[in-house]
Amino acid sequence: GPDEARPILRAAIDQGLFYFDCADVYGLGASEEVVGALLRELLPRDQYVLATKVAMPLGRGPNQGGLSRKHVMEGVDASLRRLGLDYIDHLVIHRHPHGVPGHVEVPIEETLEALHDLVRAGKVLYLGASSMFAWQFVELQHTADRHGFTRFVSMQNHYNLVYREEEREMNPYCLRNGIALTPWSPLARGILAGAYRGSFDEGGTQRSKGQDRARTEALYRGANTFRIADRVIEVAQKYGRTPAQIALAWLCGKPGVVAPIVGVSRVEQLEQLVAAMDIVLDAEDVAYLEA
């Protein structure tokens, strides 16, 4: 709620952070309501950049998700009402138009034109995308070029020390074309912060239990998941830092990464992660973490 979140946002602002990431589906609108209200309270509009997302289902109805023109238009208007704002700085499509669970594959031209119309109307300033195959993202960009639609300026992809598939195609494409990387799950849902202590059965946080734990297990099934986490802990001890700081320092050292999407529940976590920006890892330690 706002009372619990206010000290965290105030600390973020005090540390010089100005980019805040929401989505309509986070808490089924609660994220936008709380973050929007607090930013309006704490900062002038020209001193922060606010991102939110559209695509994921918000209910069981056929028009309550996906990237049809109808849902894109209605979804953005609903987000603006929850945020209490006139425009969204950075609108991210939460998946490819053909990658939204349970929704029809609308023509990508329909989605791109709807997004472009929102930019032309002043309701959105910049467009971003999230988690899809590199060929799909390239197709979106080329289709936008062909029709004179607004291009995407960012890719919010799944990228961390445990999951590095994006290094094969997506990251090089974005780097070559000046597209910003804003990776989600930079700490692998707590695995790289040491929350699981070597096993999914040993979780020590709220996120490591119940349905959240099932989501984490589904994402990270590799045989080396916890061996990588152990190396992060080992390197953290060498530098006198926390595992989360080392994992974030590694990610921010990668080309094209401009804003890892981190979530915190306490001010001290935020302060630790900001301090990670001062860490410069030796080349041999980077190689050890990546091996």
C-alpha cells in the first residue's frame, strides 16, 4: 500500500533514481494506483519517467487482454486513470502480439498502428517491448519502418547470470540498433541474492514460497542454477559485498544495459543495489561467474 511504499520511493528519489516501472497486470492495477499516486505527491511531472505495460490478461473476457486495437486503446486509457496522469512516458508491450496467453494472434500491423496512434495522440511518448524471440522483434521494427509507425526504443528482456540466452541474438541486435536493454529479473527472482541457499526447498523469503516459488522453479530449471549462485556468493565474499550487489554489478557491466528492473521491499535493499553501481568486477571474476 502507499504508506509502506512511500519511504521506498522517497529513498529511490533521494538516491537519484527517476525511472519507475509498472504494469497494468501487477496487482491487477494496484501497482499503477500506488506508484502513480506517490509520484504525483513526491515529484514534479518533468522529474521522473514512468513506464507501464499492456497485453497480459486482466480478466477472463476476450477483450481484457492481448494486443488488439480494442484492448490497446482501452488498456492505456484504464492505465492513465489508475495512474492519475495525462500521458505515459514509456509504454511497453508485455509480450509479442502473438505471445499473450489465451488471446488471438492479431495482425502485428493492427497492434503497431494502435500504438502509433497513441503516440500521435500524446497519450504515450515512447514505446518499448518485452520478452520475445529476436526475429519477432526485428519483424516488428521492420514493419513499423515500412508503414511509418513509431519504432520501439527499448527491450525489457529476461537476462541475468543464470539465464543468458539473450546474449546470442537479442542483445547484439539491440546494441547494433541503439535499442536500450532494461532486463527483468536481474537477481533471478532471489536466486542470485542467495535467497534459496542452494535448493528450492531452502527458500528464506516470502517470494521463495507458494505460487511465487512455483514460478521461479519454472523459469530456472538448469542443472547449474545453484552452482552459479554459489559462485556469486563466493565472489561477493571476496569483494566484501552482498551477492545481490555482485549479480547487479555483473549485469550493469554488459553493453547496452541501461536500467535493470529491480524490485525491493525495504529501503536498505534499495540502498545496497544503488551501491552496486560503484563495483567494478575484475575480468577474471567475470569469467569465473560466466564459466
